[in-house]
Amino acid sequence: MRIEQSPEFQIHLQNLRSKEPLFLETIYNVGNGHLGVRDSNPLQGNNLDYIGSPGLFINGFFDYNDVSYGEKYTGYPESDQVINRLLDPRYIRIRVGNEDSAVEHFKVENIDKNLDMQTGLLHEMFSITTPENRNFNLVVESFASLSKQNVYGIRYSIIPTNFDDDVEIIKLHNYANQATHQQNEDVRVNQSVGQMQLDFIPDNGQPSYLITTFRSQQGLILTFQANENLAPDPKIEYFKDENNHYGYRSKYRAKRGSQKNFEFLFAIGDIHPLVNARVYADQYLSALDNYIRDTTFQSELMASAQVWQTFWLHSDVKIDGDPQIQLCLRFNLFELNQSAGRDGYTSIPAKGLTGNGYGGHFFWDTEMFMLAFFSYTQPQLAKKLLMFRYHTLNIAKEQASEFGLSKGAMYAWWTINGYESSSYWLAGMAQFHINADIAFAVEQYYTITGDDDFLEKYGFDIILETARFWMQYGNFTELAGKRCFVINKVTGPDEYSALVDNNYYTNVMAQFNLRLAIKYADKFKQTDITSRLNVSEKEIEAMKEAADLMYLPYDKEKKVKLQFQDFEQLPPMHLDQIDQSLFPLLLHFHPLMLYRYQVNKQADTIMADILFPKGNTKEQLEADYDFYEPITTHDSSLSKAMYAIAASRAGKKKQSYDFFSQAVKTDLLDLHHNTQNGIHAGSLGAAWQGVVYGFAGVVNNAAHFSLEPKLPAAWNSISFKLRLHHNECLFTIYQNEVKIELTSGKACEVYVYDQKVRVTSQHPKETCSY
Ligand code: IFM
């Protein structure tokens, strides 16, 4: 199979020398949801002579670190979880004549890098000069397989440009903990690292390792194989060094202008409890080895490329009229697909598998910013992401109980294994809205897919237990002479305020969560589902009352939804008077200086407007937008795409385009100046929502699927596919008309503004003016 390289799918940045190397390490990562490899100087390894931040990240492979508190109160997490940064599989040691890249400093310059998003192949060329001025080009091609998620492939080609001499390559990885130079004051970069141990598994005919963590007691097997047929003269040999470390090496006489290739396939295992990993190491290894035995770099690359093709077939978004935004958006979708855990036990770290920013944790980012993309375009993957929440439901229940609640589930705000690990609980654990966010995502998935089996076996459990949490954490009271249900002492999405009473977003989401529990308790009435979950009529009655009486703070004078109770009492922060160098504010102000003001880090109340458009008038949306936009710094990368959607719905076309265009460029143009620590995964998914919920105006509330397009003036069209139950539709939206094509399934009914359009397998194409 050969795939034509289309220029629109290439990340081929120019002037690499002018770019920050750590930024390039992130942008040119390759991953597949199980593993992620940062791009790096291939000669670096653990040699700190070379300044980089390389590493291999395995989704869910973490270690604990102690957290030290000045005053440690009951219930504070003992330890933080942090994703491990493992050995760099790109590393190769090269000897040229008497010079050795592991001993001397070889000057390595990036000449060219190209990431082909159609195949997932990263192709790079480095120019390398030794201290004695021998120069050679090193071409490195690598990919993380989407077809076999345990597989990573790398191929090196060496081309001397000014010498004939002996060249030796040594491919040996003898450390587990990848060293980096990273020293960063940024609170968003986790400084702590996990500690791993590497043991060689001897006599296996190829280098094989058992890697274990000290405190989280996890283990995995890793092995790699050289393609021996590729370099027959001289052979690449499996060897053991004086320290009993196993690797491959090959020594040959290199000639100026000649090219010699070496390729390796890695098989990187699944995560096991440490004891099992040790006891069954041989068994696991031989199963793993099957992935790379009797195959080659090229055939695995092609198999993986085919999966990428399927991905693009269903998930691409085409924008006609804006090539730069088109490329950025494709990069975003590509990275989302590279980051998503697919085993039901992992999710999407906030930085994908591209760095250890935020310690590699999962947040609400997955459910509220990324999941919609997967539910609409790859529902089987969306389900796996939700299964992570189902598989950690018992932990969430245990946490609720340890917290002192007699019922319900309390999901962690910041976690890898399901347990809360946020040591700054004010902006962490107190973001209880995550419980409703997860329930919302379950409902969204169910609305899109109609997956009854999922709802019955897993989804309703999540919805019910999170609804129970609200009944425990909130309470009925009287406010201004009226009986209400209030939820006090929470932190909403905006992290420039903390521990407030009745955060609008939280309350409206909790209300929705309660109503979902009520709806499905009714649907499953008198089935063994409700008896299994001990649902009583009395409990559901109480939920109904709480939902109906939910307190939603509102400023009647200004006619705006209040971010939280008494928000109007805070003085505004005059953002225009703050020096640009002091943004993001979180890096320059004590949190209390921010909490005391009307200032937002990110969309908060506005998100409630976006998520619940029904019954919200355009006037209300406009009033909320006009109130919150000027006090929002967008210091969180999750913010701008949400404002783009709100602006689009409020008819503010220019603002919408501007916000969207900044959101979609977040990583590729490094607009937050911290892409070096990893991509902003939530922001990538939010940009997709910017197109689909914003410019296309998609609203889907189970009974009614509609589009209300408002295309940016400069664009000719956008097109994308969405799955709706068992159907898939291709929507192409022009300035004044929408084309709808049923690409699979039997029939689909959608609204374009108020016009009903029906496409069927007999009449799959319709056009509708608007
Ligand atoms: O989840 C987000 C939060 O909303 C803002 N701070 C960063 C987190 C991880 O992306």
C-alpha cells in the first residue's frame, strides 16, 4: 500500500533553528493513546551534556511522590501521582572513528522535520558534527502504531558527508528514569518524578526489560528487535556489555555519501501489578514479542497508516478558505487521537502523552472538552474513555465515604488511578463539578449513540452515584424567604475564585445530573437495575425536589447570571491596567489577590450558557457574554474556544472568529508559551467544538438535532461527519446553504434552523438554504 502524501496533512515547520527546541519536542511527538514519545535529540539519552526534555510516557504508568504540607489536615492526599518519564526509545549512540557521541559532545542540528498526519510517520533529518569536524546526516523515521498499540518503530539512516571512516552504532537502553534539564518555576509543570527500576531479562535473543515502579508497584515489559535482514553486511549483532546490559550494535566502514539504515521495532507492554509483572515476566514477554516478530518497520507503518486513514475518513474537518486554520485544526484532531487511552482503564492526560505538565493527570478536560469529538466520530473510543470513569466508580464511592458522606460517589479532580491527588484542594478537589461533568458526558454519549447496553450496565450507575453526591453535599435551606437547594463551598471551573457558595455552573450541572438520575430511575423502574442500585421512590422524590429548587444566583439589576452567590460584591479587576508581562496572572499574584476580585481565568458561567441553550434567550446570552468577557483573562487554554461558541451564538461574528482562531492555534503557534511542557489536550478538543457547536451551531438534545450555522465571512465552507445512533452524516456548510449526505445507516432527521431535513438510504443527499 502506498499513501500519497498530501501537503495539507504535513506539519513541516520552517526555520527550525529559530524555534525553541523543547517546543519542537512536543509538536513532533508521536503517540497512540498507550504510549507517547517526545521528539528529541536522538544522541541525548541520559547524557545531560545535551539539553532536552525527552522521554517515553505510558498512559497510566505512574509513581507516587510524598506531598509535604505546612499543616496537614484530615483527608489531605498523602501523595501525588505523577506520570513516569521513561527511557527515550529514540536514543542511539554513534561512534565515528575514535569519537563517541556518549562521551564527546556532537553538535546536533535539526535540518528538517516533517510529521505526516495521514500516516503518523515522523521524518527528520539532523546534521551532526563531531568535535573533530566529521559531519554526517542522520535521518530518523519513527511512528507509534495505531494498529498494534504496543508497537513503536524507529529507523535510522546514516550518511557521512565529509569522511570515510569506521562507524559504529549501539542501540542499548540501560536506564529507566529519563533525565531532563527541566527546571521550571511554573506551578503547572510537575517537578516531581517517579522512580523506576530497570532489570534486563537475560538470554532472550533481543534486549528485553522489566520496568517497575517503587511506590505504585506497577510493572511492564519492554523489548525491541533489530531488523537483521536490513543490515546484513556487517550484521547487526545482539550483545552483552561488561555490565550485563543487552543491546544491538553494528560496526562498518562508512563512505562519504553512502547511506546505511538500521531499523528497530519496540514492543512496549501493558501495565501490570508489580508482583504479576515479576512472576509472569517470561509469559508477558513472549506474548509481547509476537507483536514485533516476523514483521518489519515498513509493514507495521503501513498497517498503522491504514488506521489513520480510517480515522480521517470519519473525523476530518475540512475548512475551505483558511489554510492556516485548517492545518492547525487537523493537528489538533491528530493529537487528540494520539492521546486518548483506549483500554478502558486510562483517559486523556491534560497534556496528552507529550510531557509531564500537570503530572500527567486526567481532569474534567476529557469529559467536557474532548469527549464530544470522540462520541460523534469514534464512539467506540468514547466508550472506552467513559469506562475509565466506570472502572474508578468504586474508588469515587470510597472517597465519598471517607470524606464523611453516607452515599454517592466523589470523583477525583486530579488523578491517574482514580484517587484524588490534588494537594492544593482549593482549586483542586473542591472542583466538585467534575461529578456532574462526568454524568453529563455519559448522557451526551448516550444521546449520540443510543448505546442502551452501556447505559444499563455502566452509565446509569455513574449518573445515579454522582446525583447522590449532590444530595449529600448540598442541602435544603431558606434564602430570601424561599426554600432552596444550595451547594456551598465549591470551586467552579474558573480557578481565579475558590470555595464559593452556589457556583452557577456547578448548580446548573448538578441540577442536570439529578434530573438525569430521575429520568433513568423512571426508565429502569421495576427492573433489576434499580433494585441492584437500591433506588427508592423516596430518594428520587428528594432528588426531584432538589433539582426543582436548585438555587441559581442571578443579578436582577444587571440581568446576568451570577458566577456565584455574592459575586456582585467583589470589585472588578481592571485587566486593561495590568502589564502584559504579568499574564497569566496565576504566575504573578497570590491566589487570594485573585479570589477577592471579579476576574476569571476561564469560561465559567458562559459554559453553562453554551451547554444549556434551550430556554436561554439570545438577550440573556448577550448580557452574560458582555459581563464576563471583559473580566476574563483566558489564562486557561480551555477558555477561548468556549467564548468563540458563545460569541457565535450571540451573533458576534468577529469576536467568535478571533477567539476561535486563537484557540485553534494554541499549540502549533505556541500561543500560551508553554507548549514545551506538552500539548493542551482539552484546548484541542474545545477547538473542534468551536467549529461544530460554534460555526455550525449544532445542538443535540436527544429529541432534536439541529444546525444553526454562522460561518465566518472569509470561509467558503466547512464540512465534517457526525455519527448519530447507527447513522453517519456528512454536513457541508456554505454561507447560505447546508448539504447533508447520509454516508451510512438508514435514515436521519435533522433541523437546519427550523427546517426539517430527512435523509434516507434511498435519498441520501439533501440541500437546504438558510
Ligand atoms: O482542567 C483544567 C482547569 O480547568 C484549568 N487548569 C488546568 C486544568 C488541566 O487542563
